[in-house]
Amino acid sequence: MARYKTVSIVVVLFVLFQVRAASGEEVYTDRIAAVVNGDVILESEVKKNAQPFIRKFMSLPLGIVPPGKTPTEKEVLDELVVIRLLEQEAAKRGMIPNEEGVDRAIDDLKRRNKLSHDQFIVFLLQNGLNYADYRELYKRQMVLSGLIGNEMNRRGAIGEKEAQQYFKENRGKIEDKYQALLGKLHPEPQAQDAKPQIPTHAEVYQGGELRLQQIVLKAANNNPKEKEKMVAAAKKIYEEVSKGGDFTQLAKKYSKDSSASKGGDLGYVKYKDLQPQMQKVVEHLKVGALSPPLGGKDSILILYLADAKNRQVKKVPIPEKERKQLEKRLEEARKKQLDRQSTGRENPNNPGKDTQAKKGETEPGSATKEAQDLGILSLEELKEYKQVQDKVMSIVKTTTIDERMKDWTTALKKDAIIEVRM
């Protein structure tokens, strides 16, 4: 029974978000916000990337929105345009993410935070993100961090000469400038970030035609041990697909129904022809999305939306009762997270050193090599410089990277075809 609960916890939270209301529906279509060298950015991406959790996670030196500031939609779109350009540049340079490295980094992050995989998924759901989306964001962060690091190194090392020259020009102002840098990089959290924001509406996708694939698992003769094996297999399949596994091949290997030989492919079906309970599941799936394991008496179903045509997007209000239940769950999780932070554990909304640290870079307060006499500073100045060398390096590196990023992204935009429609 305990193993059934570990799988069901994800399903419970999933269902909390999947409530439909009989009235108050708002219909809209997902419009194109911009096109960057042929790559489309949708308005839904802009809204998603404006969320505080996503913004804390994607800590790239884009130089568009100051840390701690609530961005406008235009600023978020500007960031996404730059991110698209950087992704295209990474592809040109053949920078392909190491899939196993991504999984190892996320597993290490969970381990350092003492979170099981199920607890980690719940943490992500609290912040409006599923595991597959989180993994894609993590992968993007790793690739773009590597790209930026390579480009900064290509433009020349930032070392003692630049640091000593800066010290000479700003002697007596170093502490003020360093504190200003810390304030910029680590601003006070905004009041609205102190407590999880409870969504008032959920998005649903209705109508049209859907191309579904399925994996059906069964337990023989209602046997408890067989049920445990079935639940364990469902969990394993769900995790594997979430990490980029091939649903078609997994369906051929594990599924226990007549569609298994075709990779679970059911072909195109009309939304209106589906049973009501199945409609409630698929209307919350975007193309390429996976349903959590859906349990029956002696079987489990996992659905994958391979393609969709002519769907309508609707916003439906989440009933107050369900919002109260969700608020209680999130508040309990928030308290646990604060307890973990107070004991020095990390927060999973930041990839940390796995993706941020670059060879040769210095973070505020870290040690640098012994100051050298380069003939720039007098002996008295050099003695004083040694006392603040780390701080000076941090200021110089951050400032230089910001300037180089601005020059680089400006050049990328100049050579690109960008059409903004929002």
C-alpha cells in the first residue's frame, strides 16, 4: 500500500490542478509573440517565463531585467528573443547537451536537498512546473552557460592587469562598489515572493483531433504482489519518459494491450468521441506531454499526446474549495523548504555550481591567486589592493561580462531576422 501512495501523490496534485468549472470559461488562442530566424516564440512562453520560479532558475547574464525587478511582458519577450539567438548560436557551434550529465546533475541536486524523486516532482508542481519541463530548462541552462563561458574566454581572459587598473581608478570606492554589486546580484526578495501564489485559473485544451499513444499495465488475478510490481513499473516508465525516453519503444516493451506492437499508437481520435473522464485527462496535455500514471482496480494507464489539431484553449476558474486544499499543501511544503534552507541545504530552483561555475571565474568572496606587482600600482597601493583583491576581481569580472554580453547579443540581433508581433 505504501508503494501505491508514492505514485498516487503526483496524481493527487495533478488532479487538483485539473478542475473544470461549469461556467466562467474564457476562450483564447495561443498567439505568436515573435519569430527569431524562423523559430517561433508563443505568448504562452512569455507568460510562463514571467513566473518567479522560472526567473530564479534561469540566471543568465542577459542584462535586460535587473535582478529582483518584476519584468514587463516586453522585457520577458526581449529575454526570450536573446535566449533563442543564443540557442541557435550553440547549435551552430555543435554544443550538444550531455543527456546523462543532465540526469546526474539533477539527481545530485535532489540528493543534496534530501528529496526523493516523488518529493522533487511535488516541489515542481507547487511551482507550476512538471519534471519534463524542468529538465528541459536545466538542459538549456547548462548549454547556454557553457556557450557564454566559451564566448567570454574567447574574448580574452579577465585577470590581474584589469583588476589592478580598476583599483587604481577607483581606490577608496571599492567597498561601496562591491556592496552595490552584491545588492544588484542578490536583491531583497519581493513581498509577493514570500508566499506561494495560488493559481485562480487552469488552462484546458478542448475540441479538435488528438493523436494519442498509450501504455497499459495490468496486474494478474488482482494479486497484491502483482499490483506492487505494476505500480513500480509505472513509476519507472513515467520517470524514464520524463527524462527523454522513447515512449514508442517503452510501449512496445511494457504495454499489455493490442496497440503495444505499434508503440501504443491509437491514431487520431476526435476529442468529442472520448469518454468524459478521458477528456478531463487529455484536455490538460500539451503536445509532447505525458499524463501521470492513471490507476484502475487492476490496471494502470499512461497517455502520451503525440500531436493535436484544431484545439481551443480555455481558462477555467479553480473552485475555492480546491484552491484552499492546494494552499494548505503548498504552505506545508513551504515551511519544510524554509526548514531545509535554515539547515544549509540548497534550493532546487537553482542549478547551482553544476551549471553556474566556470573555470577561472571568481564569485564574490572566493579566493584568487596572489597579487602580482605588474608596475601598475605603487608599493603602498599594492599592499592596500591585496586586502580587497577578491572584491575587485568580482567587480571587474561581472562588469566586463555584462559589457561583453551586451556587445555580443547586439551583434547577434543585427545579423538576425526578428519579427515581434506582441
